[in-house]
Amino acid sequence: MNIQRIIQAIKNNKTFLISTHVNPDPDGLCSQLALASYLRSLGKKVYMINEEEVPMRFRFIKGISNIRAYHESKKIEYDLAIILDCGELKRIGKVKGLLKENKPIINIDHHVTNTRFGDLKWIDVQASSTTEIIYLLMKELKGVMNKDIAIYLYAGIMTDTGSFRFDNTTGRTHRIIGDLMKFDIPVVELYKKFYEEISSQDLKTLSKILNKFDIFNEGQVVSMVLGKDILSKVSAEFDLRDAIFKFLRYMKGAKIFVIFTEISSLKTRVNFRSIPGFDVASIAEHFGGGGHKQASGCTIEHALTKAQRIVLNYIKRVL
């Protein structure tokens, strides 16, 4: 890691481009918001740019409208790019086209599959989340925390630890949360916003498909297929895959959980979850993806049925 060089680079530059991965989760988005808020408090100019507009389900987060989509930001000038929560540079999508060869890149991430891109790096695979690293960075910078930043950091850590249930939750994670709680964070309200505000129609759709899972490898592997017909019935505010994974995790004896989502006739998104002791990051990496040991994903250039057969056969060999 190059922590002191990262700190010096931040102090020495005035204009920043901050981005995160495509299909961003709260950890990536809240890392952007927290770091941008802090940099602006120092008088810095910050552009937060992602490939697409922020998903509808996260637009309740204060200040998130300041994150712009690539199509709105094709011409910007900056001194330093900071890529957050992103295992490899291509995962920022079209935003990669905004990067300039003569401008340095800082890579801040916690994924075990990170490719170590960039000129300066802070990769901490022991961190629960990238927002946890942003907290540590602010401490190194002697930054002044405020309530908005504390809420961003709390939300990112909460969601990436499964509300502190996953094994990436450490003593350091809880100590950081304890420090953030000094700002009277509305924890109940945040939890409801992220997890419990589901429309009646989305709940009906979820209830209709929850029994459509398949079991493989003597109950060790559970999978579900989501075709376009199902996806068309779900609102943009609802994270269907996340809700399904929560349900599947209840299954006794299951080790690995897989959801196959139809993107097009020749493209399938594959998301993995697992219990501790079963590394799905390595499985995702085999197919060109990556992520956490217990939560990863990849995209396969095959139709839904073929992608399912290829992935499940590989998991069988791994097990």
C-alpha cells in the first residue's frame, strides 16, 4: 500500500474524478459520496461520474443526485482520478474513456480479486468494505467528520456486511461504527430504506418465484434462473436478487447460492453467494468476474441455459 503517497497526492491536487463499478452497490456509491464530501470541505473540486445513472432504489440517499452519468460528462478536466470499490479498471465501464494517460489513478478497494491497477493503491482485503477504508483514509488525513459523511460511511459498511452478519465484520468494523454513532445516525430509518420498503406488487412477484429454485450436489448448491419475463414485472426500486439470496440462505446444508439473470439472448449475469469456507470469488474469477469470497459475480457471453450448465458443472468440479 502507498498510504502516505496517497495522502500527499490528495493534498497536492485540486480537481478530482471519482468513479466506481458499473451496477453500483451502496458501498461504491457511499464511498464516492463520503470522499467527495470530505474533499469539497478542503476546497477541492470533485466530479463523481459513473457509467449510468444511479439506480432508482438508492436515490433516497442525500446528495446522490450529484453523481453524474457518463453521457452527461464526456468532457471534464481533472488532476487525479480515484477509483473506488472496483476490482479491475474495466469495471468502471465507459468512464474509462474519460481517463487521461498523463493523469494518475488511485485504486482504493477491498476485493480479494483486485488486479492492483493504478499508480497508487490502497487494497485492504481485511476491510469489511471500501467505505471502511475511506474512514481510515480520513483519519490519516486528519479529516473532520460530519453527520452526512458519517451516514454515508455507516450505510456502506452496513450493506456490505449484510447488516453486520457476514464474516467480513471485524472488531475494527464495530469500533468504526461505534465512532460513527457519535453523530446520532438514524439506523432504523436507514435499515428500512435499504431493506424494508417494498411495494405490494414487488412483494407479490417475489412470493410467486421463491419456490422456483433448484438444488444440486446433494443440497450443497442452490440456484435460481431469472428470465426477462420476471425482470419486467419488478420495479426499478426493488433489488430482486438481493431479496432472493436472503431467502435462499435460510436453507439448511446449502453452501453455495447462484442466480442466473438473462441480460440478452447471448449474455447472462451470474451472481454468487456462499457460507464461510466456500470461496465463490475464485469461481467468479474463473469466468472473468470477481468480488468477495462470499459474494461475487460475473457476466458470461452465453444464453441463459448454456451459462447455467457451464457454471454449475464447474462448481461441481470445484466441490
